Amino acid sequence: MKARIHVTLKNGVLDPQGKAIEHALSNMGFGGVEEARQGKYIELDLMETDKEKAHASVDDMCRKLIANTVIENYSIELE
Amino acid sequence: MKSAVIVFPGSNCDRDLAVALEKVTGNKPLMVWHQEYDFDTVDFIGLPGGFSYGDYLRCGAMSARSHVMKEVIKRANDGVPTFGVCNGFQILTETGVLPGALMRNANLHFVCKDVPMTVENTDSIFTSGYAGKREITVPVAHHDGNYYADHETLDRLEGEGQVAFKYTADINGAQRRIAGVLNKRGNVLGMMPHPERMIEPALGGTDGRILFESVLNSLG
């Protein structure tokens, strides 16, 4: 089973790299981008075949390492 | 005073910290590699600056989960004076021993210069020697020193004297210009500036030396 994890900064946490992307896009002439937020995408290949167990295990991984929940949120997709 | 400096792959201020500790205490610190599970009893544990594990995932994230840190966290929670500088501060926040997180500098620049700071609390074992000396100058060298915590946490830190140092001007976007924080018990300090690089006049000043002397004096 594959786990796809998105880690993003929490709302209200300043994202200077997202801001730089936003400014670069605007300087390049791309209009209409109101805001850019940068995050991380992590893919895991799991041996687990039970979706519920896999979710519990990946959720534990996210809380203990993959995301820093002081500043980040995460979302998990399993396939 | 017997001290230990923890060394991670990618630490690059471990020797600076060792030299400072030896000059101030007269004893060579024990250098402990990150794969160790245990090390001799010491009076002081130092986590050095650098770019441990290449800052992979987040600064300090990998080091915070290394073997040796389980022992460091245990001893820090037992009251052993523990000091994290720069990357060491990032590691301590990643372990949860210190509150908050250190993010990319708000202006995205790597800042490398001597900065003036105010000493916000002179009652701790690390800062008692600064009594009567409100402003000090210590160098910084970091890309991810932008201290973040939510408002409630910041209010609590300020209210309970856990903010040890503040920059006098905004250099990296840190919330409330916080440069260093203590844990609740006061035996753990993390700070982005490098006091170990300001221990003798030849290095530009001695403001950093006072921090190590304070710990030494607190141990009697």
C-alpha cells in the first residue's frame, strides 16, 4: 500500500519561502496568484495491507517525525 | 565541572564549544558521538551548532530522534544543566524539551554577524553572571533562527521568566525577538547566538564567557 503525505505550515504561521515563490511568479508576469504556501510531499511504500492499521501507523509516524505539529499540519492518503 | 559535548554528523561548532568549556572549567569535555546509548555522568551537557544530518526534513529533526538524545532528554528532565546552541537549540525544540520551533529566517537570508541582545532573566544558572549587565553582544550564524510559538505559549514564556535573551532589533523574524529560551525548571537553555564564540578579547569580546562561568559558579 502507498501512503501519500502532505505536510503544510499551519494557518497563521509565516511562510517566507511561499512568499518568495509568490513574488517570483508576480515578477515573471504571472498575475492572479493571491498567495503561495510551500509544503512537503512524502511517499511511503508500506507492507501493511489493512487500510485502518496502515492509517494508524502512518499517523503515528507523522506525529513522531514527519511533521512538527508545533508549526505544521499533515494529511494522509492511502492507496 | 565535568561536561559533555554531543557530536552529530554535520555538527561544526562542537570543537568551539569544547574549547570554550575547557577554557572556562579547566577540564576537557567528553565528546559523545550520536550513536552512543549512554555516557559518563557529567555536570553539564552541550549540544553544539552546525547542520546535523544536513538539516534533512527539518533542522534538528533527525538528531532529536538519535540514540544519544534519549539519554540526553532523560538527564535534562532529571535536572542536569543542558545547553543547546544554534542547531543544538533546534534539536531541543524538536525533542519537545524546549517549547516552540525554529523556522526559516523571515527575510530568507542567512544572518552571520555580531548582534546585541538583552538579558531578560538573570536568575537562571546560565545567566546569573549577567546581573547588572543588561545588554550583551554575541555572534549569530544561522538560516533557521526564526523562533515561533503560539501566542499563549509566548505569553507564558514571558510571564514565567523563560525567555532568557532577546535581540534588540529584529534580525530573523523571531516572535517577540526571542533569541534564547529556558525550560520551566530552568536547567535547560537553548539559544541561536553563539556565546562559545565570544569567550576572549581576541575573538571580539567576552560576553559569551559569562554564560559558562555562570553555570560553573552555580555548581559551586
